[in-house]
Amino acid sequence: MQRIVNFFKDVSREMKKVSWPKGKELTRYTITVIATVAFAVVFFAIIDYGISSLIRLVS
């Protein structure tokens, strides 16, 4: 039981050392992630459409 208590004490101590992003940074990071995901979705949708069209053309 003492090991579990020590573990959570260590976690708490380490979490205090973490450099958390400020509001503007968090907003910028969130926009970057959403834009990257949107780009990946569009990219793979175009690739999927192209491969599907190629397969339909061949068969």
C-alpha cells in the first residue's frame, strides 16, 4: 500500500514541475492540431477517391 501512496506523491511532485501552456499558446496549439487533422482528412479523402476511381476504371 505504501508503494501506491509513494507513487501518487511522486506523480504530484512531477506535475508541479510541468510547464503548462498559457491561454494564447493553448489556442494556437489547438488550431494547429485541428488544421493538421483537417488537412490529413482532405488529403486521404482525395487519395481514396483517386484509388477508387482507378480501380473502377480497371475493372
